Amino acid sequence: MIPSILPTYNRAPLSFVKGEGSWLIEADGRRFLDLGAGIAVNALGHANPRLVEALTEQAQQLWHVSNLYRIPQQQALADRLVNLTFADTAFFTNSGTESCELAVKMARKYWYEQGDAERVEIIAFHGSFHGRSAAGIAAAGSEKMTKGFGPILGGFTHLDWGDMDALRAAVTDRTAAVLIEPIQGEGGIRPLPDQDLKALREICDATGALLIFDEVQCGVGRTGRLFAHEWAGVTPDIMMVAKGIGGGFPLGAVLATEAAAAGMVAGTHGSTYGGNPLGCAVALAVLEEVATPDFLDAVNRKAGALRQKLEGLIDAHPEVFTGVRGSGLMLGLTCKAPAADVVKAGYDAEILTVPAADNVVRLLPPLNITDAEIAEAVARLDRAATAVAASVEKGA
Ligand SMILES: *Cc1c(COP(=O)(O)O)cnc(C)c1O
């Protein structure tokens, strides 16, 4: 018999009743240190008092009105994001997937308005993840995501991650846009080097192709800058945002330059819930905290401390780990043992991590994790790795 929840997830046998900062608590009182943060969503941890206050204050005033009307919280959030980033304009969605839909539509509409309706081709990359909608799975392009779902949305070309020669050859005056995660998340925390991001911008500029960054996972302070692309000193034309921006409230955004957004006039796109007062009130509170030099400095300092401790962990368990990669508090432990075993052993050690492709264990802690929690996290990872090593030995 089919379960009452459509069984599209293989869930861990864990169920939490309460969250407190970097901790998730089960009904029996067991406390798990959460280095997954809902897959980079709970940027300020669980039940953050400032977010609770922003949400409950707004909930007592007004939940939802529709984008038929002006929404002051949405206006304030758009103004803030435009102020903080390359963008001139913002559209609010409820998820990263919906941000992908609009990014693709916006890029194609741009060329349509330029009188080049045939310029629809979007170049994307193997190993990427852009969501589960028809456009999202087409953009990622893997057989795993697309097989069995009928005709796949056309107009996507996929290149190997980091193959800059292939990219130079592929981007032509037929290319509408290049869509890329500056750091692949689901693909295994694979950063594109800064010099390659710079080269990518130049390659796009040479033909006018628009550059779309998917910062759904790597954005909103995760790498120690407000957005990951800031490290490379280049800006996109369009950017997808979600996950951390809502701190746990479902919210996403597409940010764009005025030129890239030129085709998106009244009636061309919409969303019932996108940018509603609740989501925007919470996101404003998230940015108030995250988009400050002091907060981002702290992220960088903690990232350095975590990374240093992880190097020690890797040295202590060469039969389990091979290295660490990533940026800021978006780190991936590359594994020799199966990454899934490490994640599972973490459950016994009461630490939560997230598996990714390429046999990687992802660490995406709340950005306000404390130094003591970082030390505790590495101690628990050490326990998990010891258990994995013991079972590897037994199996051998
Ligand atoms: C999670 C994710 C998405 C999809 O976001 P949803 O909110 O799950 O729809 C898209 N792109 C990247 C890079 C992601 O990590």
C-alpha cells in the first residue's frame, strides 16, 4: 500500500519536535547538532528570537493580500536587496525552483524583445541542481532527474563542470544565457575558481549572452560574503536566490539588472504567494542580521576555525575522508568510505550532515553557530568517523 506521504524521499528515522539555535531536539530529548540547517535554509539557526519576533509581529497584522496590491514589506525587501547587490530589480518567489523558472523565462524574453526570438539556448553544467520543475530538471539535465517524465523542456546544452575550453567554444551568438551555480551544492560542494568565474563573465560579454548565477544554496552569507560571486569580483545579469533568504520561511527571489529584466512587463509573470507580507518580514530580519560586516566577518572567522579542525579530522581518519573543499560555511568532506555511511554514523553520534553527489558529506551549519558548537561538531564527527572506520575494517 502506498504510504500516505508520497514516498519520493528516503527519510532517516529521526523526527524533531523543537529547534534551538544549532540544535534539533527529538521527542525523547535527544539533542542533535544540526550541521545541515535544513540544507542551508536555517541561516540563523532554529527558532531565532529575532526571526520569531518578525514573524509573529507580522502574523498579528496581516498574512496575505495578493500581488494585486502594493505590499510595503515586499517593497522594503526589494529596496534592501537592490541596495546590497548588483541588481536593479527583484521578483519574489516561494522556492529556488520557482526562481529558476523565472530566470529562464526572463533570459529568453530578453532576446525576444531584442528581436531575436530564436535565441533561446541556455548553457548549463553536468552535476548542477536547479530544482525539480520542468525547467529545473531540464537545466540540470541528468538522466536521473529527467528520465520517465516525458518530453524535456528543450534549449539546454550541458557542459562538463569547470571545462573552460568547452565553454569558450559553446557560447556563441545563439546562446541566450549561461546558467551556473558559483559553487555546486547538490553536485558535491564544487566551487568554480574565481578566475574561471571572471573568464565566464568575459565569455558571456563577448557575445552578449546573459549570465545567470544560481545562488540558492551558496548565497545569503553562506560563503562569508553576502553572495558567493562577490569573492570573484564579477556580477551576473540575473541571480536566483532562495533557501537562506527566508531563514526557514519559504521564500525565494530573482534579482536582475534593469537591462536583463526589460522584457518582464506587467502580465508576463506572477505568483500568488511570492513576496507576501509574512515571508518578506522574515527576510528583512534575516538581512538585518546577515548583511552586516561584523556578521560576515564572524562567518569567515568561524569558517577558518571549522576548516582547520576538519583538516585534523581528515588526518586522523584517512580511511574515511580524503579532503575538504568549499567556501565559508559551505564545506564538503570528500570521502573514501561511502558518504552515506558517514551521514548515518552521524545520526548515532547525534550530529546532522547532508550527503551530496561525488561521495561528499556536506556541512552547512547555521551561520551563527558558536565556537563551542564548532568544537563539539568536530568531536561528534570524529566519533562518527571512528565508527565508520571500524565497520570498514570489519568488512575488509
Ligand atoms: C535547493 C536548490 C534549488 C531548488 O530550490 P527549492 O527551494 O528546493 O525549489 C535550486 N538551486 C540550487 C543551487 C539549490 O541548492
